[in-house]
Amino acid sequence: MGEAAAHPLLSTAALRLGLPRLPLVEWPEPSDADERVGLHWKTRTLVAHAAGRAIAWVDDEITEADRAWTAAHHPGQTLLHRVAARAVTAGRCHAVAVQ
């Protein structure tokens, strides 16, 4: 897991929101099994990484399937926000688990 300090956008966002340094998720290779059931390949990893902590995930590929799965499998607060593809910085999507 990296730190938000390694990604200037997240460091700036955390600072403006008054949050501590935020952990970044190290994404695995995409999973065909998740995609076959309509789940984004990042969803399970994000929920596991959060371990019950609140999640904020901004991505251009979030679907209702991701929202439903997260609601069923994650006890913490969640914000899954879909954005236009052009809003995703350098092809990277961002997720944080906030303590």
C-alpha cells in the first residue's frame, strides 16, 4: 500500500478536506470472474482493503452492481461516485479508506 503523498492529487484533496494522509490501494490484475457477474474488478479489493472503514471511490466505471455488492459486503460508510472518463486523472481511478 502506498501513501497519498505519492500521488499529489490525493495529498492536496486530503489537505483541503482536513484529513490525514490517506492510504492508496494497490490494485490487482483485473479479474474475469468479477466482470462475468457485472462487478468491477477493483470492487472486492477495495472492500477488503477498507476492512470496515469508510470508503470514498471515484471512478468512471462504477455501476449499480458495484454499489449493491459493496452495500451487501461492507459494514462501513461508502461513497461510490461515478465520473466521466475525461475526469479520471491520467487513466487512474482513486479510492481511499478513511479511518
